Amino acid sequence: MEKASKRTAIKNVLDKLYNKYNHRDLIKPDPLQFVYQYDKSSDREIIALLAADLAYGRVEQIQKSLTNLFERMGESPYEFVRGFGKTERKKLNGFKHRFTTDQDISDLLMLLKKVLSQYTSIEEFFIQGCNPDDINIIGSLSNFCKLLLNMYAAEHNGKTSRGLKYLLVNPAQGSACKRLNLFLRWMVRDDDVDTGQWKSIDKAMLIVPIDVHMGRLCRILGFYSRKVVSLSTAIKITECFAEIEPADPVKYDFALSRIGIVENCNGRYRNACRHCELFPFCRQR
């Protein structure tokens, strides 16, 4: 199949998947579901960052941990962060999600408190590190993480905790930054799934959040062949999607990931594969 013909065929399949899965009532069990439990944009921004940051591990455990965390934070996560102190820190005692501890979350919330004491939103703080000449969001995301980690180090003898570094993983170190790119997708894109709350960033700048499911499915589509997912892999995959949808390369992320999460695709052939939209491209058939 010629490149142009294959690209057209892939776009047709992706559009079908988008129309099938990209609906608000199909968000569960995605951690994005927690964002829509709040009406105020100030609360949603906080919840989105925390939900994306803890979006690692089994889906059931992610939901359990996020439910636990947000119950501790009360009706307004924004007010919880703005007033974060000894009382709020105590409410987080004993929280743990895999290797993220209550101390890690407290450190992050204390940084967000400082940010929100100077800026009207996380978005306003984020765009301080944006360069209009950048071709994608990586430089801005790197600056965002660097500024927050430097803020922490300035008050801790130049040191930064390992747990906080994991929550604010910097793409400058070569990480694909799946969780923070997921946060940006939720905030920047605007459709029935993504909030579109951040208006100051062009969605064409976004990088596809690559997890196990997306990595496997993008290999099926022939977007890359490496076994290890790195920042360069995420960029390559995003460029492939940009050839199909230049103004919105992350458009198909949610719908495509449903095949792995909802349809339980594990990359191995089974009878159900014949009904999958990606079956014509799958090398396992």
C-alpha cells in the first residue's frame, strides 16, 4: 500500500474510532472522570494535574487511590491547596499510591499553593515558560517542571525529593512524560471528552501521551518499531498523527486507547480481533 493511500486508510479508521468512543459517557474508567466531578475551573485544574500524575499502575488501583485522595481534600480542591498547611497535610497522612506517598503529594500541593498565591491559575504559571517559536509543547513542559523543582530546591538546601521528581518528570531527561502530556491534553483540547479549559495553548503543540496501550497500538499502525518508549518515540508518533491531523495530532488519543483499555487488546491474536477496527493493520492476525 502506498504511503498516501495507507495514511488515508488509517485516517478513515481513526475517524471511525473517534466517532465511536470519543463521548463523555464513555470516559470511565479513565482518571479524567474525576475532573468532571467538579464544576469550577479552579478545582478542575488541580484535580486534573493530580489525576494525571497518579495515572500509573492498574486502572482499578488508580481509581481507588484518586477517590481516597480527593475525599481527603474536601469539596474544593482549590481552596484546599490555597490554604495548605499543617491541618491539610495531616489530612493526607497515610495516603499512598504505589510508590507515591503522602509526603510527595504534600510537597506538590505546597508548590501549587505558592504558584496560586502569585498567579490566577496553573495555566497562567505554565505559559510563563512558553516560547512562541517552539514547534511543540516539550520546551514549555520542561520549563514548567524545572521552575517547580527549583522552587522546592530553593527551600530544601538545593535538594529535590525522588518522589517529587517522579510527579514532575522533566522531558529534558528524555522521558516520554506520558502523565503530564495527558494532563495537557485534558486541559488544552476541547471536545466531548477533553475540557478545553486552557485557551492560551495551541492544541497543535501537544505531544501524544504514550503508555503501554498506545505504544502497542501505534506499533500496529506502523508509526514506530522500537521496544522502548522514550521522548523521541513520543515525538515520532506525534509527527505521524500530525500527518493525518496537522491541527490536532492528539485528537485520536482517547479513542485509540479505548481499544487497549476497554477492548482488552494485549497484542496477541484472539477471535475478537476480527471485529477490531485496527485488524487490517495488525501484524498479529
